[in-house]
Amino acid sequence: MSTPSAVPAAGDSRRWMVLAVICTAYLMLTLDATVMNLALPSAQTSLHFSDADKQWVVTAYALSYGSLLLFSGRLADLIGRKETFVAGLAGFAAASAVGGAAGSFGMLVAARACQGVFAALLAPTALSLLATTFTDPKERGKAFGVFSAVAASGGGLGLLIGGALTSALNWRWCMYVNLVFAAFSLIAGSSLLTRQPRTGARMDVPGVVVVSGGMLCLVYGFSNAATHSWHTPSTWGFLVAGGVLVVLFSFWQRRAQHPLLPPRVVLDRNRGGSYIAALVVGAGMFGVLLFLIYYMQSDLGYSAITSGLALLPMVAVTAVASNVGNIRLMPRFGPRPLVSAGMLINAGGMAWLTRIGPASPYVSTLLGPTMVIGLAMGLIFAAVLRTGTSGVLPQDAGIASAAISTGQQLGGAIGTALLNTIAAGATTDYLTGYARGKPGPALLHLATIHGYTRVFWWCAGIFAFGAVLSGALLRSGPLPVPGRPTNPERITEPEKTRS
């Protein structure tokens, strides 16, 4: 007797509508991060909270999102991807509506924390749906090409949309816009996706508690380092505690009867390498999506919407490179050449950005390096997203997808803390070396740009290091096709381990 599938069967044209639903939901998540960053100054003025409190609008989201990703990925595998996907969409939309209507700082922070919870449900579920929907190699390449373009370019599009919304309307529409994306995905997804049978596996409750606590401590520790100091107990204490909990989690996963993150998922060289590559990209790309925006708006005088438009060429190149990488290059060369080359190209683009000055022309100084970075990100995302879910059984697709998102989130937290510290230190050193008494506006301007260039050099080093790691871990050649057990939904974790 056949069991119902969570997605339309192979050969059914509805699968491409499923792709549209998945991409729309994921685009909502990627847009939300940068859109809210642009909305923060206006929200601060409207709700009258301090600069110290402002960080909690970002941190509340990051804490709930980062700490629940692995749990949510396994939850999607156990209770069904449609149920998890719909719950994530509905919850994210509701939290966005509450955030848009927030009348106080506490209400906004609570809404952002709830957004993070439901984003943790959505992100791995969307990628696992993609991985289990498209199994034909040619169609898989096209589908991952579209999804990779959305994932890699969503941040840049968020700057454009956020700039337009804050300029034409107000900051609340940066939250309300999520309702448009969620409504389409909910209506279409509810009709296109069917219920998926449960796998019969169980949740690793001790593993969930340990890894969620570890990720929460790490994300909070790095977030605190970005706004305070590495020497404060609230920074290093949480980082140490998080590191200890992650080590305990890795030991537990080898002994648990139903591991949350089965070792077979992460010990594969290709998949493990892709998770590390996601972490490196999360750390390094912070230099583009934040400090470059600071430079364009604070130093060149660009408006929010002009900054978004300035990054459109990068977004376009990313989309093209993602599709070419997935459709043409991945089947022939495999992940190692794409990721390694992408990391090196990114390093070159970051080094090129160090030529910025107090009044740099856009075409000769910014257009070239941002397009190079867009090319690199397209190649990297084309390989990482597809490789991270390759060769896994359908029962592990959710947790494998969650591992990619976890790498990106942890990398972003590390990048936030590290690069903010580097920028502040470089700016202070410049002022100490050149100031005679109280520094004037011109010197402060030069010192800030010096901090940006120092950050871009560090980003170049991060990506160069990522190229070495990717070359050592990833393999060349075609990716394996996921296994096809006779009745995979009924295979429990112990049975799969014995097989």
C-alpha cells in the first residue's frame, strides 16, 4: 500500500509551484533580517528606546532562532514537513503583525523573539522540502539554482525593499510586508503540500536541551561581545558555557539511541565541509552587508533606497551565478571547485573594497568589487545548499538542512562580534596616532573609513582561510543520489543505523 507524499510526485508540474512557495517563504526570512536593520532607527524614534536597548531587537531574534534550529529541523522530520512549514508561516506572520503594531519596546522585542522561534521552524523545513521534492538530477539543479539565488541575494533585496518602505511609509511596514509573503505561501502551500507520514523515530530530548542551551550561550556571548567587551563575564562566561555544552552534545550524539543530529549526517566529508563553509560565509559576509552599508549611508551620503539600488548589480550577478553553478557546474565538477573558487573570489573582492576613500565614486570603487562578491556568493551558495542535503535519507533531510542554517547563524554571530571589535579597535588606533587633542569631524571621518578597510582585509583573510578548509574537506565529482528505501517512512533511527 502506497503512502502519501509530502510533495507532488515526480513528473507532476505542481512541483514547480511548490518551489515558488518554498522560495517565497525563504525570501521572507532573508529579507526580514536586513529590512529590520534599516527600520531600527525609525523604530527607536517612534518607541523611545535607548541605543543600549536597540541591540535587543536584533539579539532577541538571533537567540530564539539560533538556539532552536536543530530541534526544529528534527521536528520537521518527525511530525511532517507540511505541518511544520504551515505552523512556521502562520506563526511568523502573526509575530510580524504584532511587531508592526507594537506600542512599546517590550512588545517589539517579544514579537522579534517569536519571529525567531517560527523562523527556526521555517528555514530548515523549506530546504528539506526542496531536497525531498526534486530528486531528478537535472530538475534538482534547476530548483537549487533558484533557491540558492533567493538565499544569496535576499539580504541585498532586503536593503532595497526596506529603504523603500521606510522612505515612503514608515518602519512598521518593514514588519507588515511579511504578511504578503506569508499569505501567498500559506494559501498555496496548504493546497499543494499533502500530509507526510511520521517516521516512527523519537526526539532526542537530552540532546535538544544541551544543544539549544549551547547555541543560546554562544549566540548571546558573541552578541554581547559586539556591544560590550570580550573581557566582561557576560561575554566570556557565556562563550565558555556554550563551548562546553556543544562538546557535551557531540559526545552524547554518539551514545544516544535516537540522536538529534546523527553522526552519519555530519561525518560525511561533503556535508560536513558544506556546514563549515556556511559558517565561514556567515562570518565573512557580515563585512559586506553591514559595514558597506554604513560606508554608503554615513560617509557617501546615500539614502537607504539608494544603498539598496547600489547593490542590485551584486544581487543580479548572484542570481545568475547560482543558477549556472547548480545547473552547469555542480553536476560536472562537484562542490570542491565551486566553493574553493568562490571563497578565493570573495577574498579578492574584499581586498578590492579596501580602496574606498572619503568620496569614492560608485562606478570605479564599489560596482566592480560588489559584482565580484556577487559572483562568489552565487557559486558558494549553489554548492553549499545542495551539498549539505545530498545523500541523506528523507528522514534526515530536515536535520541536515538545519545544520546548514545553524552554521550560517553561528557564523553571523561570530562575524558580528569579531568585525565590530576590529572596526572599533582600528578606528581608535587611527585617532590615537593622528589626533592632537580633540579630533575634528574630518579626522573622525578618516578614522571610520580606516576601520572599514581593516574589516574588509579581515574578511579577505576569513574567505582565504575558508578556501583552504573547503579544498581540504570537500570532494570533486558528482554528488551521490539520496537513498531510496522501500518504505523509508517506517524506518526508525536504530534500524537505519544497523542497516
